[in-house]
Amino acid sequence: IKNSNPFKKLNDEIFVYVARKQKEIDELKRLEQFRREFLADVSHELKTPIFAAQGFIHTLIDGAIDDEQVRDKFLAKAARSLDGLDALVKDLVALSQLETGEVKMSFERINLTHVTQEVFEQLEKVANAKRTSLQLKSSPGGPVWVKADPQRINQVMTNLVENAVKYGNENGRVTVSLEEDKKHVMVSVRDDGPGIPPEHLSRIFERFYRVEKSRSKDRGGTGLGLAIVKHILNAHKAKITVMSKVDKGTTFRFKLERMD
Ligand code: ADP
């Protein structure tokens, strides 16, 4: 008799339905907000190199072209801005493909020792320019096999090692360690650079977040490197962590599944 009220059941059902719809609306609102902020960030980031290149080129047209020294300097600066724009667009495409899940990962058995050596070779010039030494440490030496998407893991390692060199000190040292346990390989990328102040640590994986805006831009950063790293590792079901001490250095770590 207690539950015989026919309206009670209907009432409960309506309540559950409304709650579910409300949740869907909240989620759509959140996505819309995200989209709007993303668009605003992207427009802002695109404008910076475009305005810079425009400025140099217009100054040249307005007469600076007649002075040989000024001309060469301004042309080099315009080219640098356009290179930055190119890097930004590439990173944006990569990030948006990762976010929408447009590109499927292709997991294969790959040798991390080999990937690391390749990355070191790609970054040799940048490292030499800062007299930074690149070192690889792996416990048994030799190949270290993991299950991963080869191109994407190369991108992760490139971004982390490049940052370590870029933000590290002159004459610094960057170490990649590969440690195997039963099921996983723990990868760490360590530098002995200036470190990241604790108040910034939780935010560095956000797109366009930079600890020191001008310094990072000077070094050719797009502000998307770590966001891309995080997304790629997510798709590998791997979490990335960072530990950093000011004036001592920074270490990024993540674990990949072993595949012997
Ligand atoms: P960017 O393109 O600016 O390098 P990232 O997403 O790769 O963008 O990095 C975000 C910010 O985190 C950088 O601007 C820099 O301030 C900081 N950062 C990243 N790696 C390091 C590091 N190894 N040492 C010190 N700061 C770092």
C-alpha cells in the first residue's frame, strides 16, 4: 500500500530523466566554453608571428630595403616569425587530431634504445650549440622493447629532450633513462637546468602555458609541446609526471608496457 501511489514511480522516472538531461546540457556547455577559449587562444597565438612578419615586411617596403644591413636583419626576422608560424600550425594540427581521436595509434613492438638514439641525432645540432651532453642510460644496455606507436613515441621523446636542452643550462647534461621491471619500462628525461617553480608545475601540460612567456617564445616554443606529449601518452594509457627543483633541474617520467 505504501508504494502503490502510481505517481510516485512516474515522478521518480521524470526526476532521473531531468537529472540526466541536465548533465548532458552541462557537458555541452563545458565543451562550448572549451571551444570558445581554444579559438581565442589560437587566434591570439597566430596573430603574434603574423603581425611580426607583417611589421618587418612593411618596414622594408617603406624604405628600409635600401639599407643593406637593415634589409638582411629584417628579412631574417620575418623568416624567423614565419618559421614560428609554421611550427605552430603543425603543432595545432597534431594536437587537434589527437584531441578528436582522428588519427588511430598503431601499436607495434619498438626498441626504445633505438628511438632515443634517433632523437639524440635529430637534436645533435641544438645540443652542440649549447654544449649540452645527451646521455642514454639503460639498465642491461642493449635494446629495450615496448609496445607503442613509433612515430608518436618519437614525438614524445623529441619534445621532452628538446625542452630539456632548450630550457637547460649551457654546458648542461640531459639524461634519458630506461629502466625495466617485470611488465613496464620506466622512461625518464632529466636535465640539470634552472627547474620549474612549484606554482607552475601543475599547469605546464596545458596548451599555450609557458612559465616565462618571452623566454619560451625566444626559444622557438609553440607552447603546445607538453600538451601533445600528454595526449600521446594518454592514448598509450600512460601517465606523465614531472618533478622539478629550482636551480637543480627537472625530470619527466612515464611508463610504457614491455613487449619482449
Ligand atoms: P614550449 O613550446 O613553450 O616549450 P611546452 O608545452 O613544451 O611549450 O612547455 C611548456 C613550458 O614548460 C615551457 O614554456 C617552459 O616554460 C616549461 N618547461 C618545459 N620543459 C622544461 C624543462 N625541462 N625545464 C624548465 N622548464 C620547462
